[in-house]
Amino acid sequence: MVNPVVRRIGASVAVAVAAVALTPTTASAANGTIGVRETVCANDLFVRTQPVGAWMGTLYRGQTFLVEGPRSGGYVYGFAYGDINRRGWVQDGWFC
């Protein structure tokens, strides 16, 4: 039988690990600022035709996105540089 104190500590550690796993890739990740060409901090960030719309390309860590606005449902509109080179929507909150 497992000691109840050890069981509680194990459960607390599991909750802490789960909380860390659900946060953005870095503590410095931030929402995009309209009018600013932001750098992507996520490993990959899908560019979509509309919020939660069809995929049209992927930005990778270090590539840039010019936030032009507006915001809608956690997504932001703008121009994706790099291999995509077109306007679209990305999930906000994944910029350095």
C-alpha cells in the first residue's frame, strides 16, 4: 500500500506537469501587436483562410508575421512572410 502523503505529493506533481504542458512553448510568448512584424515562438503555427478555417501554410519558429488586425476568436489577421508570403489568420499568443 502506498503512503497517503506520497500519493498526495505524486498527484500534486502530476497536476503541475499537466499545467506546464498546456502553456505556450516559452514563458515569453505573447499576443501580437497590430502594426508590428512579430517573430513566431511556437515550433509551428498554421496560417488559415479564416479563424479555425482551412490550412494554407505553416510558419516555423523564427519566421515572421505582420499583425494587421482584426482579432477574432483568439486569431489575428495579417501577412505571413517566409515560404507562405500571403495574408491569412494565425492563432494569437505564439509570438516572442
